[in-house]
Amino acid sequence: MEFSVGEINIVCTALDRSVRFYTDVIGFTFDLLVKDIGEAARHFEAHGTEFEKAWEDGASSFMIRDPDGLRIEVIG
């Protein structure tokens, strides 16, 4: 499975504060660009990833959460 990151530049000095700020204050997300969105969805499902917005056949994106609760949009 090959991933490439869209645009993101963040330096965290206090992870707990940063996670709260990006999720609660600005609703921060970043993108992962993939060649095969169905394969990416199956990959995350197989690894027990939490889906915020499940992938539906034919859709061009879905949302997951990382272990810290940050939202990540996966775009195909």
C-alpha cells in the first residue's frame, strides 16, 4: 500500500494541547493521497483503524482517525 501526504507542516511541542487545539478548535484534518481508494479502505479496516466516515464503493474519499484522535482524510 503506497501513501503520499498532501500538505501538512506542524511542529508539536505539547502533544496533548496540540491535539485538543487541532481537533476541538479548528477541526484540523490532513489528507493522504492514494492510487486505489478501495485498497486503502481495506488496508485500514484490516488494521482495525477507526473510520469517521466509512468508504462507500464509488466514493472518492473517506475519513479515519489516528490513535490520538486526529482526523485524516484519505483521497483516491
